[in-house]
Amino acid sequence: MLRRREKECSGSLRCAVQLLFATLFLFYTFAHSLLTLFFQAVRARYLSLGKTSPTTALDAAKLVIGAPLQGDDDEDDDYEPDYPIEDAEQIVNKLNNAPPDDVPPERPPEIALGPFRIPQPPPLTEEETEEHSKGTVRRVFGMVSALDGTTAAKSAVTGLNRLAASNYDRDAWVTMICRLATRASAGLENGKVKSEGESNQGLFRHAFSMGDSIRDTLYMYVIEDFRRRIDIAISWLNEEWYNDQIQLKQDENSVQHYQRWVLKVLDGIVPYLDVKDKVLIRFLSEIPGMNVDILTRVKKLARDPERVTLAIQSIQYLLLMRPPVREICIDALEDLWRNYDDAKAPSAKLLTKYRPHVLQEATTNGSTEDMKTE
């Protein structure tokens, strides 16, 4: 009995365990199938959204609520418009009116276009040309005046191979202005001089010259502050002398400008010189050409007793530093000794070295006159 009960209990326990495993197996199998269905539904929905993307806000709203899109309407696909049916006569008329196949289509007429040129501006009158030229000169000198206070940057000295205007400083502008004044109109002057009885209006067309306009402005610019701008005057006069020499080689009757402007500059600065000024000595030593007319202006300083020393020192410097003009300088000293009482003593010291016979003749003549008076 006891064994029978044990067998029954073990058999019932086995059945319960098998039933439990069977139940669990069926549950997991059903859950897996249900989960697979859910994944397939989501996948199908995702694929449908990827194929038909909404193009408008209305299509997006229809897609959310599950309504068919605008392109999915079957009614639009079934629409077929009613075309009129043509009979054989109409078809024959169309064929008769059609152009032949071998005739090329007509091209529009070609229009020949010539070269386009901008029309020339109207020519300027003589008054307008003169006014615009003077305005250009004033603007250039305004640039030079603006650069007066600036200090030029130190550059390496390159000797004779250097460029005349390599920087945009005051010296470069001065060089350009001087060469415009001297070389721009070189060879264009006809040398015509107005006679006493000829009116100004008869020579109006020869009255204005770009070079002379620049020279006048340059002269006034130098005279305004000649102690600071004497270097500009020296550069300008060197350009004038060089241009005159070039023009003389080409034409012996060419107009010369150096002599006129060097005397004008001297006449402008001599009245304002004092005894302590070294500007005159620098000017006389650096100008390229020296002649009797220039020394005549220097001798006029001896009329003022306070400036006799300045005149003697200037001539003495030329005697020492410019041997080619030594003779005319000694002549100037002799003239000072003979004609200017205040200059007799300082000029006699120099004449004792360079022309002692002049003093000896004067002494001999003086003693002879004294003997005659006695």
C-alpha cells in the first residue's frame, strides 16, 4: 500500500511538472508570435511612410489621420478628357498647309553692329586750359607744403645709381615738380618776345606756358621761407642749367631759363639777408653756373656797411672752392676795392694775395698825385 501511494504521488507530481512546462512553453510561444506581429506592423508603417513622403501640409495631415494622399486618388487616374475627333478632310487640309520638309526655317534678319566708340569730349578753350593747369599746379604744391614738416626716412646712399624719386616724400615731389617745370615744355617755346607797341591780347595764345606757371609758383614757394627751402631752389636751378645745356646741343637758338631765374632768386633773397646768414654762401657754392651778373648782385650787398663782410666772405669762398670762376671773383674784389669805401680794407687783404700789382699801382699813383699837389 505504501509503495502504491508513493508511485501515485510520484506520478501526479510528474504530471504537474509536465503541465507547468507545457503551459510556460505555450505562453512564451504566443508572446513571441505576438511580439513578431507588432514588429511587422511597425516595419510596414515605417516603409509606407518612407515611400510616400508628404509634400504639402495637407498631405502631412492626411498621412497622420490615415487618409489617402492627393496622388493616390483613383478618380484622378480615371479622368480622360474628351478630344474632338478629326475626320479625313481636316487631316488632309493640315498636311497641305504644313511647310515642306526640305525648306529650312526662316532666320531673323541680321543687324550689322559697328564698333562702339565713346564720343570725344568737347575741346577746352584757352582760358579753361590755363585755369585747370594752374589748379593742378596748386594741388601739387599743396602736397609739398603738407610734407614740409615731415622728416624723411634715412635710406642707404647708392651714389650715382640712385633713383631721383623713389619715395613718396617731399624730395620726390620736389624732383617731379622741378622736372615738370624744366623738361615738360622743353623745345616747345618759340622764343617770341612782345614788342613795345604790341598789345597783350595779340599774344594771348603765347602768354601761358605750363613750365613758366610752375616756375612762378616754385619761385614764390621758395621765397616764402628761403632759409628752410634753399635746397629746393638749388635743385630747381640745377635742373634748369642741365636742361639749358641739353637744349643748346639740339638748337643754338633755344630759349635759356637758368640765367633769368637764378638772378630772380638772388634778387628775392638778397634784401632779407643779414650778416650771420650762411644761406648765400651755400647758394653760390652749389648753383652750377656762375657769371658776372650773379657777382654783381653779390657786390650790391656792400652798399650796406653792415653787410660788407657777408659780400667779401661769399666772394672769398668762391675763390677757394671754385677755381674756374677765380678770375671773375678777383675782378669783383677789385671793383669792391675801387668803388666801395667800406669794402676797401677787407678786399685789400685778398688783393694783396691774388693781385698785388693793383695795390702797388694805386700806391704809386697816389704818391705821384701827392707830389703834384705839393
